[in-house]
Amino acid sequence: MSTSIRPEVAQLLDLHPEVAAALAAGQPVVALESTIISHGMPYPQNVEMARGVEAVVRENGATPATIAVLGGRLKVGLTPEELELLATDQGVQKISTRDLPFTVALGGHGATTVASTMRITSLAGIRVFATGGTGGVHRGAGESMDISADLTELARTDVCVVSAGVKSILDIGLTLEVLETQGVPALTLGSEEFPAFYSRQSGFPSPLTVQTEAEAARVLHAKWTLGLTGGVLLANPIPAEAEIPAAEITPHIEQALRDMDALGLTGKATTPYLLGRLVEITGGRSLAANIALVRHNAAVAARVASAYAALQS
């Protein structure tokens, strides 16, 4: 087990042997979240997606480490049986950082959000994490105060999150404002415009732009060398051939939001509902886009992790 892991944490942490070997050797590792498996996609597409994303990470020179909590244990890297359990067990809860001590103490199963994945990733000594889209400020947050814990975690945890930008169901402008206030570098790879998950363009300029994964890795190295704690958001626009342009997806998002309001859903139930409703409204097109962007983010994250590992050595 990696010597960077605190002994008291190691008692609760299960590193997959492949992950443990890579960390011990200083080789690149990319963390992957599990909420997308248990709450983001239907079965069996969720298992196929998860296995495919892990393969993409390997193809691009890094070791994948899918994160979850199973039986109260922090899992960093999953066996095929554990992955199948996540994808099919109805008792798996969606857990954020707030829920980690409860789930660990009571021996529960939890699929990790961006925030809780970041925390476990950091505890394991991993610096790069790939996901689909990052949470943020929800529309109407002025009244609901619904702001994702992803933003808080980015402000305090030393992990780079590679995503296709902020989920387009959110208020992207306010999310970027909160990231700036929290001192989180929000980089966009290869574009002057910040992406919006299904769409390559959001209408908001990118706060910062890097042209290559190597440049992104140098930003990580500089940030943490300077003692600036907290994470980095690397927004990676969805591939052009897979995107749903903003003009097409926006009316669908507005319809899904109206449907959600009619049901009275709030809190952590909102994002799974909205993503699932969009799959229905778009006839599966949003699901195909989601899978494409997750795979693309995994490839970019692997290359960032490799470049960062080279800088460390």
C-alpha cells in the first residue's frame, strides 16, 4: 500500500492490487466515479460503459481506479463482481462527502459523487480524476440554495477533475463565479469557451485555457508546488461528432426541469432524474453523448496523469 496513505485511513481503504502496484511505482493512476454507474445510466449500459472507460484509461497509459464504498470499505479499484454489484444492487446509495462517515460507520454501499470521489481519491494519493460533468450552482439557487458539494470539494482537495464542463442543467455562469471565489483554476482544454456537458459551447468564456494535456499537468505541478491547496477543474469539450448543440438541448433541459418541478423533486434526487428524463426526451441521444464524453474525458485524464507523473519523477 502506498506510503502516502495515513495508517488510520489505510484501515478503512481497500486498494485493488493493480492500483496499489501503480501507486507504489509512481506510475499514473486515474480515479473514476461510481454514481454514473449506479444512478446515471440503465443496466447493462452502465456496466459496459464502466468497463469501456477503464479500458480507455489503460489504452492511454494509466491505471484506472473506480471509486466506491462497499460494505463500509473505501474501494479504490473494483473487481468485476464489485462493479456488477454497483450496477445492479438497488440498495446502493448515492453518497457525497457528507455521507461518507455515515456509510462507512454503518457498513453500507455507496456510489460516489464527484465530491466524495475526490475525497477518497486524495486519501489514496491519486491526483487525477475523470468524470462526465461537474456539479455546480443549480438554477434557482437564489431561492433553493442548492449548490453542489463538488464546488466545496474542489476548493479544498488537491485533485484535478477532468470533465466535459459543468452539467448543462445547471447555472454555468454562477458556477464559474463560485469557482473563482474559491480560488479554483477552471481550465478549458483547447478552447476559449467553457463547454456545457452535451455541448461544446456554453456562451461563457473560459477563465483559463490550456492547449495540451502536458500544459495542464504543468499547471497542477505549479499549483501544488506553490502550496496552493485545492483542486483544479479541467474542462474537456465533448467530441464534435457526439455533441448536442446548445440550441437543440436547451429546450429539452427546460422541459425536464418543468417535469421535475411538477414532481416536487429536490436535493440529490434532482440530477439523476434530470439526466434520465433527458434520455427519454431525446430518444437516447443524450445517453450516447454522455458515454462519448466520459470516454473522451478518461483518455484526456490518463494523458494528464502520465504527464504529471513524469514531472514528479
